[in-house]
Amino acid sequence: MTTVEDSRYTAVTSRDARFDGVFFFAVATTGIYCRPSCPAVTPKRQNVTFYRTAAAAQGAGYRACRRCRPDAVPGSPEWNVRADLVGRAMRLIGDGVVDREGVAGLADRLGYSARQVQRQLTAELGAGPIALARAQRGHTARVLLQTTTLQAAEIAFAAGFASVRQFNDTMRAIYAATPSELRSARPGRPSRAAQLAPEGGGRAGVPLRLAHRGPYAAGQVFDHLAARAVAGVEEVVGAAGDRVYRRTLRLPGGPAIAEVDERPGPAGGWLECRLHLTDLRDLTTATQRVRQLFDLDADPCAVAERLAADPALAPLVAARPGLRAPGAADPQETAVRVVLGGQDPLARGRALGARLVAAYGQPLAAPSGGLTHLFPAADDLAGASLDVLDVPDVGTGRRAALRALTTALAEGSLCLDAGVDRDEAERRLLALPGVDAWIAGSIRMHALGDPDVRPVDDAALAAGARRAGAATTHQEGWRPWSTYAVHHLWNAP
């Protein structure tokens, strides 16, 4: 432990932003906690205590630094890698499950008792699910205070607080400031994302800065999304380097639209985003799903260090610093699109997806640009005739696989939520008729955000390996970042 803490203190003294979100440090003499890259004067080692989460620091009585805003850091990449109870729980808490379903709902999704979940999270992270969700609510409330004109009472309930008093007490405890003081400290200059939609009050949209660590290859991510965009649900507008990705989202409180700007923020380190929500209580969930889609919690430095040890991958890693593995805004939607597109997800997957959207998608109350529908839910597809897929390049096997998938999702025998056990999900996928190892692996990679997947019998992967001169596409040395190795090979020149 002493060695670990000494290493963390070294990261603090060097203001190493790679560790932002991985841990936090608190200073006894000031009563505040910070991210490792905080620009303030480095405190003495004997005055510093380290915490795995912001919630643990808050629980110990520390308040967030107003200078480095530790609540706005990227999430720890550890939660995407880990498949155990703690990793799965953190992904679900990030998706807002505790706010919507309580600790009992979280425990039920994980398959453990509420007491076991509380004990394991507290033992490892220094905070239980309620404290972790409280820290998340505090961050959501600060964003709403500083980016909207909503009244404090509206913000309190939108952020998930049970009462205005609880809201006020929490904001003072976390930020050492009242809601009014936080609102008065809002940035004076609106972000570019704040100009993506017409003005008209807080409900016109919530502008956000989605933080990431290390370099971010935005061009490759936007190319990936543009090549696969399904008409009616997604669109990419603008010229390369200055594009805006727009898509609809199916959220617990109703439909939403997310817009993300390709051009980085003025100081780098974030993507600008704007969310148009039916219900502001969906802000946490929508933010997390956009972060998953753009793979914003990844650690590109750790990935590059591991993959560059492979001589065949080293030139690719050097040529594309910060390459990400785009995930899913809706895992069920992504699974359906994997089955539709097969190993030709560009032209065929887009065309078939657009057919499903036009026939079975839920229309928006008011279209926005090219966005007209939500992607059809599994419930809608499970009982549908799927006549729109009666085209020459779609065989009966693919239609059977799609029906089996959507039926399993609708009945609940297959779960693809943020905290699912990925091994169990893959086993259940392989048990469905028409679902082979390639489909199951691709769903695990794209829909479930597993960073360590190598799809079998992948023609594009094999072609990329030949171009790169890789001897094999199954390298143990790539673990736990095999998914990123696959993306490097797919992008091999």
C-alpha cells in the first residue's frame, strides 16, 4: 500500500492527467479533494490521503476543489475492464439505476443481496451505492445550475434529490457553496455546443463538456459513426474536422436527442455535447450513454503501452494516437444492427436498419433535421412480421436470428444492460438459433463495451492483419485491450 500511495503522490506532483478519475487526493489542511492534475501548489505528503472515488472523499468530509473540479473527470477505465461485482455495479450506477430503482433494484440486476453489494463496494471503494449515486446527483445538479435557467426546485428533482432541503445540504457538503453561489460562478462564455440548438430556456437543451483522458482520435470515431449511421436515427453533418454527430436516444423519461461536436474544446480534453431531453431526470443516463458510445472513459496511454509491444501493431499505434473503440448508446439497438449487417455493416447494415426504423420505429413528436424516429425496441420487433427484410441479400437464417434475439430480449431471458455478466450474456447469445460466434463476439465488443474481444472468423480483421504484417489476430499479449488492437487492424492502411 505504501508503494501504491507513493506512486500516486508522484502522479500528483507531476500533475499527471492520465490518472484523473482513477483516484482522487484529499488535503487535510484545506479540507478539499482534487484530481491528480490539479494545478494548485502540491501539498506535503503527510497531509495527503488518497481515495478511489469522489464519493469516498466526500464521505470523509472533504469538499470538491473549485479550481480543478474533480467531479468532472472521466470515469475510471477500470470499470469497463472488470467483470466482477464491483465493476458491473459501477457501470450500472453510472447509468442511473440507483436513482431509478434504488439499491434493491441494483442488487437484483447484479444477482446479489443488497447487503452484499453494500459491503463489497464499501470495502473496496470506500463508499456504498447510495453515496456513489449521491455524488453523481451532485454533479448533475451542478451542471444544471450552471447551464440552464431552471429554478433550484426543478433542478433538485431533475437531479434525483428527494427534497429541496436534501439538495441544498448536499451541494453545500460537496462544493462548500449554496446552489445560488454555484449558479453565479457559471462560465461567462457559452460553449460551441450550446449554440447547436435555438435558445429558449433550460429545456431547449443542456450543454456539456464530456471529458476524456489523453489524446482522442475524434476523426476516426466520427468516420466510424458516419459510415454506419442509420437514416432517421442518426446523422453526421458538416465537413470533416468540424462535424456534428446527432442521434436519438430512448431514455426512461422519454425520447431525447444528443449532439456531439467533433472539434475539440479550446483547451482540449473534452468533446462538446448538447442533450435535448424530454425529462431532465434522464440527464445522468443520457450522459453516460453518450460517453459509452464515444469511449470517453478509456485510458489511451495504457492501451498504447501494451499494444506497442507487438512489432506489427507498434507502427499502427504510433500513427493513430488516442484511437478509440466506439461503443453503444443503446445495447439492444446495437445487437440488432450487428445481426442485420453481419460482416458487411456499412452498406447492408445501414440500409436494413433504415428499413426497420421506417416500419417499426417510434416517430418523434417533432422531427429535428434528419432525425425522425427512435430505433425500434426489442418488444416491437419480437412480434413484428419483419416483411421489410424480405430482400434478396437477407436469408431466412438472418431473419430467424433477429427474431430469436429480439424475442429473448423482450422476454427477459437475455439481458444486455450496462452491468450484465458478459460471459453469461455471450453464452445465452450462442444458444439462440442463427447466432454464431462472430455475432456473439461482435455484440460483446460493440453493445457491451468489452475492451478485450477478438471476433472469430472476422474477414475485415484478417485483412487488416495481413496489411499490417501481423502473424496472427489472436495475441495474448494484447490483453486486456484486444478490442483496441482489433480497431487498429481494421484501420490499417
